[in-house]
Amino acid sequence: MGKGLSPLQHEILTAIKAQPGWLRPKVILDAIGREPTASNRVALSKALSRLCERGLVEWIQSELANPGRSYLYRWPRKAS
């Protein structure tokens, strides 16, 4: 596979960069105009995972709303 970003990854980065703070996947799906279907949620999850691996997106796991299942994402902060 190539090392560039997919169209979905570009859409995700644009959406995350435009909204400050931590975002739930549902908010990201809404921001990029995709329905919350099972296939879209899986595609989003895989794309977010790859973006996190590259350091283009930060993530945390939130135990507040749904233990073990709630991940939040944001544009990475610059290291000081």
C-alpha cells in the first residue's frame, strides 16, 4: 500500500482540525457527512487508528460514558 492518506483520512483530519477539544467518533462521522452505519463506523475506526499510529491524531480512552468502549480523538498538540 501507498504511504499517502486516503480520502477518508483527509476528511477526518479536516473535521478534527476544525473542532477544538476531544471528539467522539459519532461527532466526526457527522462532521464528514457520513451516516452512522456499521460499515461507516468500522471504516472510521480503522482510519482513525492509522492516523493515530502516524501521530496525526491523538486519542484517549474515556471510562466516563461507556467503560472500555469510548475513545475520544483530537488534533495533536505540539510538544513544547
